[in-house]
Amino acid sequence: MNSFTKFADAFQRRTPELPSDTPQTATVIDGRAIAEEITSGITSEVRRMKNSIGNVPGLAVIMVGQGRDSQTYVRKKLGACEEAGIQSKISTLPDNCTEDQVLNALSCFHEDPSIHGILVQLPLPQHLDEGKILNSVQLEKDVDGFHPINMGNLAMWGREPLFLPCTPKGCIELLIRSGVEISGKKAVVIGRSNIVGLPTSLLLQRHHAIVSVVHAFTRNPEQITREADIVVAAAGVPNLVRGSWLKPGAVVLDVGTNPVKDPSCEYGHRLIGDVCYEEASRVASAITPVPGGVGPVTVAMLLLNTLESAKRAYNFT
Ligand SMILES: NC(=O)c1ccc[n+]([C@@H]2O[C@H](COP(=O)([O-])OP(=O)(O)OC[C@H]3O[C@@H](n4cnc5c(N)ncnc54)[C@H](OP(=O)(O)O)[C@@H]3O)[C@@H](O)[C@H]2O)c1
């Protein structure tokens, strides 16, 4: 079974568990509107920086291969930079490039004083050592926050990472800007990856939530999730979280972006989340849609990290 068929099957299997006339109770957390608000603040700051010191923040992207998803994500990030007045550079390497070529591209951007943030678009082809490459990103330019020192500092009390990973930072921003109290609340993070689940659980703890993590080996995910006031779903499994998994009134952030077959769409597929939206929106008090929820705010956080890095580099307050 290929991945599309798997996703399509999971999508078809979804059967509403609540009567279809149960009203939608959840407020939709509009990630696009929140991202625009954040980006507009960043744009003003970039303008202020340019007018005061004649410099703007710079972001460099290293992209290996021509994966369609990676190309789309990179295009979105670079487009957002342009809109905000952030300078961007891209190094595109072929699928079969060597690790040394990637490390050389990194070195060039490390030495470039106009670059304040570097991101290596993931996933990398299997023959490249992702850990080694991410470890080589200069700490001061690690705007994705994936360097082990940044991640380690995030995990330790009394330490401050230079950068927070963009999706987890975006999740917290969505909660705060939607007026959701985090401190003392029970949160469940579904997924424990280095880029989303793990740093999100750490960040929620920093905000004093009581955090449980659900992963592929969790025996009773529904029961654990049903206790949560805040649910962050980042498993990459379409419609995993059903309405019955949620406590009434829970706030749900759906990080998942999963393609399902849809011949009526431009590329023959569309994106759905890890949460069965139709069911969840009848149980939750607030929910992010897919697309238009966590994704745009993640991009806004990348711009924000790049701006903060440039401010640090130029000692600009
Ligand atoms: N919106 C955005 O900005 C954004 C950004 C990044 C990622 N994403 C999306 O978020 C999703 C997750 O991304 P990722 O990079 O974290 O994925 P990942 O590296 O594949 O990690 C998935 C995590 O989910 C867990 N998991 C898998 N199946 C599960 C199940 N049935 N029940 C409970 N847990 C399960 C895995 O557990 P184990 O550790 O036990 O294997 C793993 O920890 C994907 O759909 C991705 O496209 C969105």
C-alpha cells in the first residue's frame, strides 16, 4: 500500500461518532490572520532597522534535491521573507551531493555577515548524515533551533536557548494570542519527534503546563488525550484524533499535514491534519484548521527568529 492509498484509506475509515446535527462548538483559531499580525510587526521592525543602521536581517536556505514538498515549503519561506523585507539566499544542491558539499555551503553562510539565520530544509536524502549536518550549523545562526545545544538548553531549567524551534514556538504563540491559559493546565502532545513533539512538550513545561506525551508505543492514547485541556497533535497520521479522544472544551492544535488523494485539487491531493476536524470541532472549545492553522505561524516564527538573530548580531534594540 503506498502512502497516498494509506492516507486515503484512513480518511475513508473516518465515520462520524457524534450525530451529524451536533453543532460545531469550537472557535476556529485562524493561523493565517495571527501570522499576518506577527509578520506585520516584523516588517515594521525590519524597516526600523534599515532606517537606523542601513542593514536588514538575512536568511539562508540550503535545499538538497528537488522534492516537491521541500520546494513548496522553501518557496513559502522565501516569499514570506521578501514580504517582510528580509533578505534571503538559497543554495540548491543536487540529490546526490556529498556531505562535504552541504558542509561547504554551510561554511559560506557562516562567513557571510549579511546572513543571520541558516536553515537546512529537511528531510535530507538518506545518504547524508542529518545529525552531523545539523550539528554543524553555527549556534548563533541556528534559526530552526535544531542544534543540540539549543535543544539541550531548552530542556534545562535556568538555561536559555538562543532560538526556539519554529513549530513549537508557533504553537505557544497561537495559544497565547488566542487567550488560552497554559499554566497549570493538562496538555497532551501526540508525537515526540526532534522537530515538533519533543520541543513542544519541553516548551509547554516551560509555560508550566502538566505535560503528557503520546507516541507510537502508547497503549491507551485516547484515554490519556481525553484528560487534556490542551492537545497538540503531531503524529503525521491523518484523522488519528477522533472527537471521542477529546475532553469537552479542550483546545486543539493540529500540527499534522497529511496529503490525501483528491483529483479535484491542483496536484491531485489536498492536506488534512492529524485531527478529525468535523468531529473535534463539535467537542473542542477551539481548534486550528489544516491548512491555515499552525503552518503559517511556523513560517512567521522563522522570520521572527531571523529578525532576533540580526538584532543580536548588530546589537540593535
Ligand atoms: N504545520 C507545520 O508547520 C508542520 C511542521 C512540521 C511538521 N508538520 C507535520 O506534523 C506531523 C508530524 O511531523 P514530525 O516531523 O514530527 O513527524 P515524525 O518525525 O514522523 O514523528 C511522528 C511522531 O508521531 C508519533 N506517532 C506516529 N504514529 C502514531 C500513532 N499512531 N499514535 C501516536 N503517536 C504516533 C511517532 O512516535 P514514535 O516516536 O514512537 O515513532 C513520532 O514521535 C507531520 O504530518 C508533518 O508533516 C507540520
